[in-house]
Amino acid sequence: MTAHRELLIVDEHSSGRRRVGQRMPRGLVAAIAAWVGAVLFFGASVAPAAFAVLSSRSDAGALVGRTLPVLMYGGMVLGAILILSARKLRTAGAAVRRGTVIVGVVMLGTCGLAQLWVAPEIDRLRGAAGVLETRPPDDPLRQRFGRLHGMSVALLGIAWLGGATLLVMATLTPPPRA
């Protein structure tokens, strides 16, 4: 049995295949994958469904606005974890460690900016403007809302792209040469 087990290990290593999370702790890879998947599910399913099913755009916007902070705060926490854990990734290559810090800073910054500045601005604007969908398209408040909404989407998209890129780097980067 031992000889058979050793043969499997040798075959796995000689084949050049890598297991997911070999260079980065599996828990960290799982956390990144969960957050990236949650953002993708939210953007591709939850938000469009809210606008398709609810009777008013204001109600759909309120639903999306109430659920989005979970992703934003999650991105901020994950970004901080990535920054703090980068130094401990001794088995990861330099590119993965550097990428971990960069993505951590990007996620913390973009999610923080979106949640702590853009979202409150949108809330203030909604309070001042009332129901935005009843205003004409050239109304300055409606246009400002459009710009803030676009900024929020872009910031979350940048954080998502960073997380997805790090996930690929962490799982597909060849091991460092000894």
C-alpha cells in the first residue's frame, strides 16, 4: 500500500499538474472564490431579477441598495485579510505575494470608496430628489444619480476583476524554482 501511495505522489508531481491552493492556503483561495462568485451572482442574477420582478424601479433599487453592503464590506474585509496574509505566503511565488498585496489594496480601496462615499451620496440624493424615475432624463439630480451609480458599478467591477485575477494567479502560477 505504501509503495502504491508513493507512486501516486510521484506521478502527480511529475505530471506537472497542480492542485488548487497549493501555493496559497486553501481557506484563502476559498474565501476569494466565494466573494468573486457572490459578486458575479449578484450582478448577473440578483440585481437584474429585482428590476424585472418588482413593480417599481425605486423598490428594486432599495432592495439592491440593502443587499450590496454585504458584498462591499465583504470585499473590504477580504482586502484587509489579503494585505495582512501576503507576508505569510512563504510557499507562494513572489508574483503571487505581490499580486496578493496589490489586489488587497485595490479591493479594500474600491469597496471602501463605494460603500463609505458613493452609497451615502446616492442615499442623500434619493432623499433630496424623491422618486428619481419620475424626473425627466435631463434633470441634474437624475444625471448625478446616474454618474454615482456608474461609479459604484465600476468600483465593484474593479474589485471583482482584481479578485478574479488573483484567484487565477494563485491557482495556475507555476511553483517557484528551487
